[in-house]
Amino acid sequence: MDLALSDEQQALWDLARGFIDREVVPNAAEWDRREQVDRAIVGKLGAVGFLGMTIPEQYGGSGGDHLAYCLMMEELGRGDSAIRGIVSVSLGLVGKSIAGYGTEEQKQHWLPGISSGESLACFGLTEPDTGSDAANLATKAVRDGDDYVITGRKMFITNGTWADLALVFARTGGPGPKGISAFLVPTDTPGFQHREIKGKLGLRGQSTGELVLDDVRVPEDARLGDEGQGFTVAMSALDKGRMSVAAGCVGLARGALEASVKYAKERHQFGKPIASYQLVQEMLADMAVNTEAARMLVWRTADLVERGLPFGTAASMAKLYASENAVSAANLAIQVFGGYGYLDEYPVAKFLRDARVMTLYEGTSQVQKLLIGRALTGVSAFV
């Protein structure tokens, strides 16, 4: 935290911290219990510019660099990872993909609404039988005159039941990654259906859905990028998405640490605060050091993005380390809290439940290790 930030970056971090403490932290436990975030939070996120960060102002965005974006994501992760996910997907995976690969008409049409919160987007890549092996997805988009007709299913889609727009990846050619294209599909298109997924271990307040596309017809100008470029679009989005997830994990771990320090100073056992015991201090120290290290990996990735340098391996390192640390930090926090950590009266149980999925989505920890290994050796373990 001692690395120099610009005045603008520091102001954004302060704004994000205040927003989260005011709008999110007081509501997070209740949203979790009822498995439903208040939809009004989307408009509030848009009003303060969080849904348009890094998007050019000419398209309704709020600009800013990727380090500022990560500072915002850290605060969202500290407050409620369910909220962080809403922003990461709508802005990070979909909005940035449109900004990077869209035509001028697509940018003008979709980015202002995404940036303001008037429109919410979801990222339709994962399927019931295709998770880590995304190159073998089964959803199809068949040419019919000037249109494409899309048929298939998508699973575990964040914002899936709230979204106005779905970025859908479908097969337009032969097997493998070169046969995949990307499409911008309004969710009110005939044949587009969604179903809410409930009973999740964590991120309970977040909209997660299954999407069913039954002969969904879209025009050719709904395609994002060239035909056959969809896998490239998806992997580019996920590289930056891993940075976003990692930043949120830093915030989650920081929240667990801050709650643990406060509790350890207040809780007395054997006549003195538990913060005075060596093994409690050891747990707090481990949480602090590992969280700081995770933050530096995130900031390094953001710096590479800003300088236009290759960042995929750095993003995998950040996502791997930060997500595993989030689980560890939340687990240690429960240990510090003892039996009270097992109750949802305190935030640390939710931290642990929310942290667990971070090692799974946008590339499991095992996939990140294979990506890092490939970068080190030049040998792919995927084939």
C-alpha cells in the first residue's frame, strides 16, 4: 500500500472505500441471507462511475486506468464479492470486450447503457458439459441468410437472470477454438430463456443463472469480431477478468484481516485480549503478509496492461495466488473468531463461503498452474 499512487488513483480509492462502507457493508449480510442483492445497487454503481471505468468517455464511460480499476475491485471485494462479480462481468468481461472488438455502432449502442447501469450484461461461455475445456463448447450458431440462429445452453452465468445483454459464444465452424464466434444477444430476443440458480455455497446474493437459447435469431451485425474470432475474444476477456478476480480476492482477504484484528483486540480470554497471544498474532501476520503479496501481483498485472505489454501469465499468477490466499485468510479469520466465526452475525463465515468459488471460476487454480507452466517451459499440458 506504500507504493505511490497518483492523486486521481488515491481519490478513486477513497471514493470506493466510502461507497462500500455506506452502500454495501451494512446490507451484505441481509442480501446474503435472502439470496438477493437489492437491484437498486446497480444504478448506484453506475452513478458513481464504477460500471464505466476504463471505458472511454466518448462512449459514456468514466475513463481511468487499470490500477484504479483494481483499487475499486479491491474495495468491492472487501464489501461483498457478490457486488464485485456484478461489475467484473458486466463491465470487465462484456463492456471491455465490446470496447476492444466492437464496431463503432456496437460501442455507441451498448457501452453507454452498461456504463450507466441502465443495462447489465452477462458472459455466456460456460456450458453444462464445458467448463475449463471452453474450446469444445457445444452451442451452435448457424447461418440463415443475413442472420445467425443460435441454439444451446449456458451454465453458472453471473448476472444471468438480470442481464439485458448476453455475450454468447457459439460454434460457427469446425471443432476447436477456431470454430467459435461471439455474439451480442439482447436477452429479450425470442427463444432466449433463463433460470435462476439458488442454493449456492457463496455469492448467494448474486444473480447466477442457466441460459437456454432455442433458435435465437440475431442479425449478422450482432457478431462481435470476425467469424471464428470468438475464442480469442473470450480468452482476452478472461485474462483481464483474472486480474479483476484477483483484486477482489485481495479485498476479501483484507476484509477478513481487518475483522480479525478488531475482534482479537476486543475478545478477552484468560484475563487478556486474544491479540496478546503469540499464535493469534502469527495468524494475523500470515494473513497480512500474504494479502500484501497478492496485492503486489495484482498491481504488477495492471501496470503491464497499462504499458501495453503481455500480461496473461502475470494475471494467472495474481489470480492463483490471490484466490488461494482469500480462502486461507478467511479460514484463519474463522479460527481467530472461534465459535462466533461460525455464525453469520459476524462477516467471516460469508468471507469463507464467497472465497471458495474464486479458485474455480475464470479458470481454476489448476488451470492457472498449467498456463504458468506453459509460459515457463513452452510446452502445453492441455494437449
